[in-house]
Amino acid sequence: MRILLIGEYSNVHWTLAEGLRTLGHDVTVVSSGDGWKDYPRDIDLQRRHVGDPSALRRTGGTLRYLADLARVWPRLRGYDIVQLINPVFIELRAERILPFYRFLRRHNRRVVLGAFGIDHYWVRVGMDCHTFRYSDFNFGTTLRSSPFMDTMVADWLHGPKGHLNRIIAEDADAIVTGLYEYEACYRPFFPQKTTFIPFPI
């Protein structure tokens, strides 16, 4: 099969690619390397100015990154499977990502959403105060209060990241969860298409 893995968290996609290649599949990893961790990838989509104002002047910022995406994206077609590391799978604001997702959906056979980190369902379930005895958001029946929690709620529960996440989760052919807590967050909403594949340790 031809498999496209987009985005990276903690080397999940690169190590998956190595295993799939061993099994004889044709795999392409497109990512930023997960920031400073600089994990391997086949196609580099690192937004070089992030956190570096001098690099912003050198690279042209958003316009340069959009130009990079315009060069790469037309090549991302004809795959049997596309797996996204997260709904925010490229380094753009959430409200700009949906057209890139729709292109992938239109030009490839199947799309899989990875549930491998912070997202709408993780925040939503963490705040329900009954799925988990404790989480980043609750301790028993009490919600925690912190600047981190406020940001996550604003971005993922009520903001554009959450909106994007809900669209992609509804539309994707499958959802793969990598940890128990992500499985507990997605299975109640998408029982037919959620699959738990634990991270190898």
C-alpha cells in the first residue's frame, strides 16, 4: 500500500513508517519534525520562524510557509491511506487548515485521524468529571483551575481548533488512539470507527 503520514508527535509517525516499510509498504512522512526534536521525515514542513523573530525576517513567515505548502500539497495524492497526527497537522492556524484537509480527502482513498495528543475530545471528556477520576482538567468531581486549562478550553473546546477537530473526526474513515485516555475520549462518540493501537514502548 501507499501510505502517507502527516505531522509528528514524539517520533510516532517515523517509527510507524519504519515498521510499515519493513512490511513492504511505500510510506511517506511529511512533518515539521516535531519542532526542536527534529525527528526524521521524508518531506520537511518545518515553519522555521516559529519562536525566532530573526528567522521570521529571513524566511518571510506565513507567506513563505504557504508557498512551501503550495509546492508540497499537490504531490500528496493517490495514497491508499493518509493518517493525520492531530487535527492541527500542519503549522497553520486551525481556521486555515480545512482546505488542506479537504484536498487530502478528495485525492486519496482513506483518511485516518490520529488521537495522539491534545484535542477537542480530550479536553471535553477531561472536563466531564466522571470519565477519569483525575486528569489535567479534573480531580474527582472538581474542575481544576489554571492558565493551561483556560487556554485549552478556549482553543479546543470552544475555539477554531475544536471546530476543525469535530469536522475531521466526523468525516475521517477511522480514528486511531495511541493511549488509554485518548481511547476513552473518542470511543463514546465514534464507537464504530475508533481503534486502539497502543504506542510501542
